[in-house]
Amino acid sequence: MSVGGALAFAGSAAIMAALDGAARTLTAAPPALTLCAGAALVLLSMRAIAWRAFALAVIAGACAGLWLPNAAPSGPRDVGVRAPRGHVAADLFEALDMLDDDPSAFNRRIISVSGTWTPANARRAATVSRRVMSCCAADAIDVGFDVAPRGGARVRPGAWVRVSGRLHVRLRAGDMRYEIDDAAVRTAPAP
Amino acid sequence: VRARLALACALCFACAKAPPDAFTVLSASIADWSSIVLAALPYVVCGAFAAGMSRRLVNRRWRHKHIAVALLAVLNPGCDCALNGFAGVLARARPSLAGFALTLAAAASPASLAVTYAAFGMRMTIARTACAFIAAALTAIAWSSVGPTSTVGPADDKHRHHKNNLDDLAAALGGVACAGAAAAAAKAFAPAEALAHMAPAAAALFGALLSPCSTADPLLAVALLRDARSQLVFMLASQCLDVRQMLLVFRHFGMARMAAAAACAAGACAAAAIFA
């Protein structure tokens, strides 16, 4: 593929990704920014190649952009316990901030937080977490709490849930973890 | 024909014998790669426009034009993806100035320092700035004594100017795409449990492969790593020693200067690991 063709492909894919919502899911930048960058690439490449090659590259790019929402970012893998500063207002982040200042802040108290549900597997506990994306999905991080659900939670992975229970501070492999014990897990409407 | 047949057989075999999670991992890797390219796109395009404008500045008879471009690169408010645009112009400046500006702009841009301060506080921000200066100074010294730079010819006519811009854009996007592929692979195969207590050298290697955006590396460091030295080394290597930066330097300055920049960045990382 020629330089102009590659740019037309990339520009067209970016425009489609901005229009079909993929850019909003995959990047932290406003989709309008991606749209403008894509449009600039298409306009620049228009002058560099023949019309037929240009049209083919644009159509192929549009197909790639339309397919992008099907590529799902990975679920939470390593859920951290420190919320980055300057986060949005959310119960989960505020609870983590309070615990960061004073790990005994919720001693013997019931805590209730909302976030994305990830069931337990052989290597780690179930978690309720929120994703913080500063640039793109590749460098997004997940922060939240380990959860020991009361009587097993029947919630699909990735669902938005509200978790209520008693908070305990535990050490796991040398790391401090916050675990919500005997937790009630209910699905909740996503914000 | 044989190679295509072998590839088709390999693909069929991979599809038939794929592990249960393979398609989820593949889909996540494609999403990660696309997100890197999409997130970088506006900065790369802005960088290319900035490069076009700085080329005009360079073509004028002004004594301090290269210093102005270097300052613009270091103080650019965007992320390090914009450096793709400035590198072409800096290739015509003195090698020491180009090396200093490119390394410092990658490792200690205003946006990255602001996010480092938000994530870690003042001490780590000062440490990052100091280590970035060390890496930049070492690179400047090394580049002034390493091989001739591969200069881009002057853009003297309109068609050539347009072609230069397109080539710059395509090369920059190609570099981002390659670095994105390395990052998606590193993320897919690196075990999350091993990251927390990673040694500084391993953190440097992981950062270099992952090549995160300069505004994202502090958040990744604070979330994934526990040891302060590993966090600092990860942030430095993510910007000075990463696949994206190395490809950029290779495209504009050649193999010898890329190797020199990598060695200097590794030296700064080692200093960070020892003295931080």
C-alpha cells in the first residue's frame, strides 16, 4: 500500500471509530479530536494518490473502523487499591482515598461501593473495581476492592454492581488489600 | 506460493487448536493496539502540522531558529507522540541540541510532570526531572561524538514540501503502530502478578516494550509497581528507552545515534535505580 493509501485507510478508520463510539470506549480524548485528525489525514491523502486507490483505501478503513466496537478491551486483571489523584467523584474512589489516608477508617463499619464486577478465579478473589483511563485502553488501570460475596454472587462478569459489606484490611503476597467480607452483591444501573 | 500455503496451514491449525481464552486475548490485544493508535493520532497529526510550520521557520534566516524549535519541542503541551513532528526539524540542528531536546521532551514534558506530581507528589517529580536531565545531557554528549546525522533535504518547492509532510505522517503513524503492537503483546503476555514486585531492570524492560504515553506512565507505575525505584525506572524507560522513541530516533538520526540514545537512557535508568 502506498503512503497516501495508508493515510487514507487510517483516517477513514479513525473517522468511523469516532462516529460509531469506538473512540469513546478506547481512548480518553474527546471523539471530536479523533474525528478531526482522521479528516485531516483523509484530506491530505486525497491529493497524493489516484481516485480509485483513494476510494478503496477509504472504504477498507471505514470497514475496519466499523468493526472496532467488536474488539472488547480486556477485563480487570490486577486491581489496585490506590485511586489516582484528581479522579472523578465516585463512592469507590472516595472510599479508597479515605483508606489511603487512614487504613482503619472503615474498621467494623459497613461499606457500600459501586463498580464493575469481576468474579473470582483460581488465582485471585472476586473484585468490584472502576477503570481509570488517562490516555487509552492499553494503559488504563483498575482500582477497587476484593470481595467475598455472601452465598456466592450470580452476576455476569463486567456487570455494574453495588457491593455492601464489612471491610477488612488483609495482607496478600506482601501487599495490603482491602476486602469487603460477607458482601451483598446487587446489579445496579451503570452511571 | 509455498509461504502463503504454510501461513494458511498455520492459521488453520492455530484456529483449530487455539486455547479457550485465545480469542478473548486476541480481541483485547486488537482493542489495546487500536486504542494506542487512535489515542496517538491527534497528537501525531498536530505534531506533523507543527513540523510543517517549524520547517518554514527553519528555512528563514534567523540565528536562533533551532533553539526555538528545540524549546517548542520540550515545552509542547501535548504528549510525546507530537515529537514525531519535531524530530524531522531537529535532525537539521546541532546533534547535541537535537539529542538533548528529544530526550528531555520525551521524559519530562510539562504534561508528564504534571501527571507525575498528581500521582506521586513532589519528590518523585523532582527525581523524574533530574533523571530526565541526566539522560538528556548524556545523549547530548554522546550524539556530539557519534556519526553524522541523516539530514532531510530542504523543502524548496510546494510539491516536495507536501510529500515531506505526508512521509513524516506515514512514518510517524507506522512507528506508533509498531510500538502499539509491541505494547499490546507485552500486556497480553506479562503476568499481572509478577509486575508488583518487579526489579528495576525488569521494570525498565517492561516499560520499554509497553511504551506508554508520557501522560499515562505515572498512573501505570503507581498502579502496577510497588517499589519506588522500579516506578522511577519504569517511567524513564517508558519514554527514553521505549520502542516508539527508538523507532523515531532511528528514522531521523540513524542506527548509531539510536544505539547511543539507548545506552544513555539505560545509564540514566541505572543511575535512577542506584541513587533514587
